[in-house]
Amino acid sequence: MNPHAATLTESHSTSTEMTGVPFIVGFFFAFRVIIVLVSARFLGMEPQTGAVISVGLNLALPLLVAFQCLGSVEHTFGSMVRPWSIRWAFVFLIFAGLSLSWTVAASMSAAIAYWCAMAADVLMVVLLLRSGDIPTIASALMRGFVWGACVVAIVAWLIPAQSDLRLGDEELLGPNQIGYVCGFALFFVQYLMRKKEGNWTFAAALLGITLLRSLSKTTIGAFIVAELLLFALDPSMKRRTKVMLISATAVTALAFSSLLTSYFDTYSNSGGPETLTGRLGIWAYILNEAVDKPWIGHGFYSVWKVIPPFGSFEARHAHNELIQQFYSYGAVGIIMMIGIYTSFYRQLRKLPFKADRAYYLAILVFVLIRGLTDTEACDISLPLWAIIMFTLLIESVRRTNTNPILIPTDAGNSNCHSIVIS
């Protein structure tokens, strides 16, 4: 047998092993948004059962990751936590865990489970990125997330639309959740397309159309602003590509013009929580409650079932990231939020390539604008696991002085191929 061929076969097998688990993890990060919906609407289970399944999978996946990464170490924990954005992410995670001792959550067991799930996200990404070539592992995570988001998009199209014409389920899946997963996945698609890792045209079209069809106003607005910023600052993007993308967006919007008109007629005649008036009511109430505990807040997962319903609507979070962090963790929460985002911004400014800086700045702008009217119940708008992944990608570019967004990382892949799982 040809020794060279044998080496290539072994390298391909090892590469598949190393990227398979990150793909599964990335897929789960996106897919879990619809686990409760699928279990209730398609499988006939109780919503609580679906929530247990989702959290259970979240806590079981680290075992698979740990087994996969056993014996594979290419980066020390010390070197991984040097960037301040990662340190702030761990500060946030630890403080959120400590806040369980004073939280006013309606269910302490649920609060503990959700914190453990958030910690499991961080643990999985750290173990995966520690075990191999960072750009290779990150690409696999992104591919998995994109395909998971595509499944979310397909399921969103299959279920009946809400009464206000938006995609989603009145009880189990909000249009903002659909829109955010699709929008976030579109940034991953752009990374993979620039890196020339396959053809992502179908995924981009599906996610983009679903984002628009979700009618998640802030998410759509945030995505448009972020993309315009990317168009303006990214010197690597050809004018022809920009014209094609803008034209495709305009054609899609025109195709949905009647739906958009009908929705905004409904929106203008509604006083529900999805309107600005409704959001102002939620912000005012939660901010008033937050002032009662201004230093360390009400604790982790302290909005859901604690804040009274606004009519028929129960708020899972404050629908504003700054208010959410202030309510949950008081002044400490605001400091942590500012620390995370400013350190990430300072990190991306050190990148040697304008295309890289434009890409990560667009992501940051996207999550900040989206955070004005929506956020997460437990995590921050830019998830902790994503902060760690992006930061280590940035550090990888700075160390090697090569651009993973524009140049295929064949050399980086060879590093990953040489890893042997013991």
C-alpha cells in the first residue's frame, strides 16, 4: 500500500473525528431553540418535558466532548484566558453562579439547571478549542450552527403563523428567537463563504428569507445596519457582490411587500408587548423593580414567573439587555456587560486585516442593536461561548498573521489532522 495514501487516509479520518463533535455541538446551539416546540407540537409531549429534554441534552453533551478531547491538548487554559474578553466572560459566568445564592427565581431547581447549561456551553467550547487547531474547530462549530439554524427555519415555515402574521408559536417559539438564530447564523455563513468552505448559497437564502419573514423588527434592523457597516468597511468585498446582495434583498422585500403591509397595519393598531408602547411598559416596570436591589440585583433567572404578566404576555426577560443585566446583577451586571463588550471591541481593533475588523465589528453592532429591545433570559446577547470562540479566532489571526476569513487554512488543518485521540 502507498504510504503517502495511507497517511492521507489517516489524516482525513482524524480530521473527520475532530470536526464531527464540534459540528454536533454547533448544531445543538441553534437547534435547541425549537426542542420544546417540536416535542410539544410534533410529538405530543408537555412543554415541561421538552424543556427537561433540552437542558438534559445540554448537560449530557459535555461528556461526549470530554471523551472526544481526552488526551488532545494544543493550547493551555492559561494561554486561552489571557484575552480580557474571555476573562470577563468567565467573571460573568461565575458571578451569575454566585447569584443563585440570593436569586428570587420562581424555581430554584430550574435556575440551577439553566446556569449549569450555560456553563456547559462554555465548557464544551473551551475543551474543543483547547484540543485542536482553533480555526478548524471554530469552522466546524459554525457549520453545525448554520445547519441547526436551517432546521429551525424549516420548522418555522411548517408551523402555522401567529395571529399577528409573524412566524412562530404563540406559546412556545417567539418570532424574535427565530429571527435571532437566523441572523446570527448568517454571520457564520459569511465567515465560511469567505474562507471558501463549501457552497452556502442555499443556506444563506433560506436563513435570509426566514429572517425577513420572521418580522422580528429589531433583529432585521440590526442585521441591515451591521451589513451596511460591513459593506462600507470591508475592502475585500467586491462591488459586484455588494450589488447582488442588495438587489436580492430588495427583490425579497418586494415579494413580501403585501405581507409586510398587512403586518404593519396590525402592528400600528396593536398595543401589545411587541410594540414600542408595550416595550416601554415592560422596561418601566422591570427598571422600577431593579432599583430596589441596585448593587447585586435579583439574581440569575429572576424574571420568568417572577415579574407579573403584562396582560396575557409573560416576560421571560427585560427585552433590553442593559435593563436585564441591571435587574439581574445590579451595578455589577452593568460593569460586566460593559467590560465584555468593550474588551471584545478592543480585541478586534488589534487585528491586522481590515476585512477581519469589519466582520467582527459588524457582529458586535448586530448584537448591541438587537439588545435595545430584546436579549436572553440567562446569557448575554453575544453568547459567552461565542465570545470565547471569536476571541480565540482573533488571537489565532494575530499570532499567525494570516487571515482565516480570506485565505483557506490548509496549513491550520494539517495541525488538526496530526492530533491523535487517546
